[in-house]
Amino acid sequence: MTTGVTTSAETATDAQDIARRCADAMWENDHASQALGMEIVSVAPGTATLTMRVRKDMLNGLGTCHGGFMFALADSAFAFACNTHNQFTVAQHCSITYHAPPGEGAMLIATATEVHRAGRSGLYDIAVTGEDGKLYATFRGHSRTVPGTHLAAT
């Protein structure tokens, strides 16, 4: 017998399903992240984790990962995290602080976490670490929703 009452577990499952489907829809057209070898490890409402291995063609003149590639990874994790609510969401402002330079072959892990979301604005923190947990960069992204959704209305 169904009661017609939605439980918090059902709501959480629905939100997780929406987050995953939004990520799938975005990934299909995200040629930049794909070309850089990024992979989505996990996505959930307000959070996403992506990885990217540092290749030789990503090294700067000092033989370490060019900061622009770390920024791109963090920005992609940010994009997937802030688009988990089935609203088109774009970056309004981003900043990054570099803590250490990863070398060739390093597996970078960018974990984005929603700090606050209200109205059309959101705030996200992203940590870029190595497999050993070493912190390479911290990124803060401010988001803004724009018209449109990833999933058709049901």
C-alpha cells in the first residue's frame, strides 16, 4: 500500500538521479574536458569529483604542470557540481591559488563542494589534490543560473 508521502530517502534518490543525468547530458557535449583526458569519478547534488593525468603536453617551461590545466580541471569540477540541480549554471567569477606544482604523470583529483546556493547564485570550493592527498591548488567559484535545463520536464 502506498501512502502518497515522499520520504527523505526517496527525495535524496531522486536528487541523486537528477544530478547524474545532468552530468551525463553535460558530458556528452563537453569536448574540452574529454580532450584533456578528464574523467568524472562521482557526482551528487552540489558536488562532483573529476580526475586528470598530467601529460607531457601539459608541462610548462619548468617541466611542471601548467597552471591553466589545473584551472581547467577545477573549473570542470565546478561546472559539474553547480549544474547538478537541473538548471543551466555558468561561472560568474573564479579564482585559484596554486600551492605546489605537479609533475608529468601525476593524477590530479578535483573535488568540488557546494558551499552556499540561494536564488540564482552559488558558491563552490574546489580542492585539486594528488592521489596521495597532496594539495596542489584551491579554487573558489561563484556561479549564476541562466535560463534552461539539462533535462526535459517530466
